[in-house]
Amino acid sequence: MGRTLERTRDDLAQFLRSRRERVTPEEVGLPGTGRRRTPGLRREEVAALAGVGVTWYTWFEQGRDIGVSAAFLDNLCRVLKLDAMERRHLYLLAFQRPPAEVGETWCVVPKIIMRMLDDLPLRPAYVLNLRWDVLAWNPAADKIFGFSRMLPEHRNVLWMLFMDEHTRSLFEPWDDQALQMLSSFRRDYVHASKESDVATLVKDLERMAPQFKDWWNRQEIHGPCQGIRYMAVESLGPLVLEHTTLTVDVDRHLRLVYYTPDAKGGSVSRFERWLQGEGQAVKAKILAGGLAY
């Protein structure tokens, strides 16, 4: 372990020197001072711009074992003009962990994920962002959840769970599963800023859904989801679905949710016959106005 930390500190020292040397004084608002022995900014200039003492910064750049804060690292990223990937690399070198990212909800659905949805005609699947908006779905998911009948602004799993009667009746029992799903959403909520559209969704639901407000204010955190949903599907009856979530884009919090019927009791063939009852399926749907790349 000691050798690993020593190597990491050496890497940190080399990385900081290389990034300091590529920034000119003019780029950070300092006057040019003619020729310099080394290119870029001096250590004392970086220290002053980052708001720390030059001795302390020198120790940090030398890879000494000193504590740093996230605020300092972010100031240093600003001074050295690091992009998102360089910032992540600096955090890994200094903290052995990536930075906490403020979640973004606007994102695009990759074309290959759209093709994947089309390739799963007998398995419900859909794509979520951090806010739990349903960005894309396949016909099997639409037949179960009815995404296409929802207004775009209400095509959100949490909104549907508390505000849509069809969705409420789908989960049986509703209370236990809704509480578990709300706990899962809370773990995503911490990635969003207080001024984000994720926070707006919570405020809207607190105002319009008393059950949501009560549960949300309890601050209860349950364990990981067990991957089972119990449903009462109209024209099909009781149904047990296993589900899992696959990360599509970790930086944009884009995920694909996949369902498959429980293999016990012949439910697979019964479910597949029900899905095929309306003839040929249409292509996977994508939220109106959304983009793909």
C-alpha cells in the first residue's frame, strides 16, 4: 500500500508541474515579465491565485503527505485551467476518489441504446436520467407502464408513481414498493444541486402529493433494491418481474432499466404471449424533442 501511495504522489507532482508549465501569465490576468527560466506559471503565482501559501503549495506539488480540501482542488483546477477529465484525474491522484459531480438531467440517448431497445421486443426496457425522466422506451415497456399516454412533462417514473392512478394500481402492493423506489430516488437526489430541475420535481410533488411529502420528510433510507417488482397488470393478472439497471453514461447519469418475467410458474411464456397480442410491435420510442448520437 505504501508503494502505491508513493507512486501516486510522484504522479501528482509530475501532473501538477506539467499543467502549471502550460499556462501563461497572460492567461490568468498576470502581466508578462519577459523571459523565464521555465515556461508557464511560477509556484508562487499558482499559490497566490489559488489562495494558499507558497510553502504549502510547494509541498503539495512535491507530493508530500499533506491534507487538502475539495475547495482548494477546485480553485487549483480553475487556476490551471483543467478540463473535466483533468479535474477527475487530479482528484484521483490527491484523494484516491473522483470528485462529487453535480448531476445534469439534460442528456442524449445514444443510437446504439435505441437499437438495443428495438432488439428487446419481449422484455420491457427504458432509459432514465438523474431526474428519473423516461427518455426512451420500447413497446414492451410502453404496454406495461403506458409511457406514451403521458404528457412529456409527466413522463417521469417518480411523478407517475405518486400522481398517476394507472401506475399506482400497477404496483401491488403499492406502499412497500413505492417506499423502496423513493429511497432509491433519494440516493440519486444527492447528486443534484439545490436549484436543479430535480429539486423542482421534489417541490412539486411535496405540494401535490401528501403521501410523497410525508415519506420524503421522514428521511428514511432503505437498503439496496432487491430487483423484484410485483405487479397487477390489466388483462394479464398478477406478475412478478425481475429488473436491473445498466449504466449507459456515468457522467450524465444515463441508465437503462431492464425487466424480465420471473422464470417460475410458466410466467415467461404467458407474459410473452400477452406482449405479442397486439400484432407487430413498433420501434422504440424516444421523448419528443430528444436527441440521439
